[in-house]
Amino acid sequence: MNVPKKWWWLVGVAVPIVAAAIAIVPDLIRNGDTGGGDTFTVIGTQSNTKVTFNNVSVIVEQAKQTGEELPQSVVETLRQALKLAQSRKFDQAIPLLESVEDEALVPALLNNLGAVYLATGNQEKAKQYFEQALAYNPEEETPLINLKQIPPGPVVGARLVNFSSQYSDDDCYRYQGFCAEYILDGKPNKGWVSADGKFPQTFVVELPREFLISSFSFDNAARGEEDRAAKDVEIYVSLEAAHLGYREIDTFTLKKGEIAQGFKLASSVRARWIKLNILSNYGNANYTELMEFRIVGQVR
Ligand SMILES: [Ca+2]
């Protein structure tokens, strides 16, 4: 460094100051400018949940990785939306983010959509977006951070991976409500009818990730004769795989003809796979029915 002698003192003073400033700046960016840093966090309006947003730069970068250069207008809209989110004007941020959803369909944007919905108290919609982001990339950190903030509620993204029987495989779709997968479709009047009168009837449900399960709920108003309604059920959970590692958790007796029958566990259990065995029905010799099986828990 060629510094005139009379300025040498300045090097000793200025260098540490500059070094300290460099150390502080990333934090300032993270907290204050939606253009830089990876994430920023705000407190929701409806709940006191902390929600974490991805910054515009992350969305731009993820789009680039998929071979897409986001148009300047999209980047500008994103920037505006995130500034609104930072000032907790979430309701105004939602339409802006949704307006660019198709053009910037990357995990970081899906996370931000989930985050604005979570901030306004719409946990169901928030969970759908976070799960969608994680479906694109299971390693994506921000949606997972957000999911862990959400108190126990219906698990979103559970899917049926195995079942013992369903009313004639070809006909189950035609009759709109006889297929096994309809026990997870959220509709109390659409569900499963067995292929026969045998027991047990078994369902294996895979959760999108590990959850801490606190309760279950059943819709059990049969569409056919009311004595087809499921009666005694038992529940197993596994952390290993869909086909092994199960331990029994609890048994319940369902009422016939009732929807939203809740059963709370004495203590929450960790689970990635859940096996539901139906052991009996209300007397029908040929068929058994169950309309909905809801799993309530929180991401660990
Ligand atoms: Ca259903």
C-alpha cells in the first residue's frame, strides 16, 4: 500500500472500522432490505406466529437454476410484495404474490405465499403452500422453519399408500365415493366402501414428514345402509417405513352416523406412517364404510 506518511494513522483507525461495518451490514440487509440477505422474519397479525420470508434474491436465483430469467416487472412486484409483508400489510401482499405465482413458481415463492397466509391466520392454506414448496425441494429450509411454528392442526399432504380392499376397483371411481383414497379427501359424504365383509380392513397413510400426532377424527356416516359404518378401530404408527416398524397407539369405538368424531391421545406420538385397522362394523355382513380419517398434529 502506497500511503503518504502523514495519512498512516488513518489506516490504523479506518481498517478496523471498515471491518466492523462489513460484519454488521449483512444483518442490516437481512432485517431491513428485502433485496439482500436470504430471509427475514416478521410476526403475524392474526396469531403471534413468527413467519419467515425468502428474499427476492433467493426467488430470482431459484428461477435461474431452473433456466428462467425473471422479467424485471416480476422482480419489481416481488420486491413490492415483500416490502408490504415487512410492514405487516399481509393482505395487500397476497394478491401481488399470487399475481406472479405462475411466472416465478419456485419453492422460495411458494414459501412466501404460505408465509403471508400464515401471518393472516389461514393455517390450512399456509400449510398447503409450505408442503408444495417442500414437494419441489424436500431440503428447502424456510418452509420447514415455518411449518414448525404452526400449532397442532389437521395434517396436510397425507396420502394413502396401501389398503386392504375397496368396492370393485373399476367401479370405485364411477360411484364417486367408494374408493379407499376418499378417506383422506376432506369430504364427510365421500369415502370408502370395502370389497367384502371381512375384518380387519387396513389402511396405511404416509405423512409428508415426521409429525407429532395429538389426535384423530373420523367421519362415519355411511352412504349405504347405516350398519355398514365402521365400529372398532385400532391405530399403529411407524417411523421406519410404510411396511414395518409399527407399534400400537390406541383403540377407539366409532359411533355410527356421526361426523367429526374426535379422539385425543393421552400423549402425543411421533409418526411418519400411520396404520388404521378397522376391526368391526355395526352388523352389515357384506360391506363396511368409513368416510373420512383426519390426523391432527404438528411438524417436528
Ligand atoms: Ca372423505
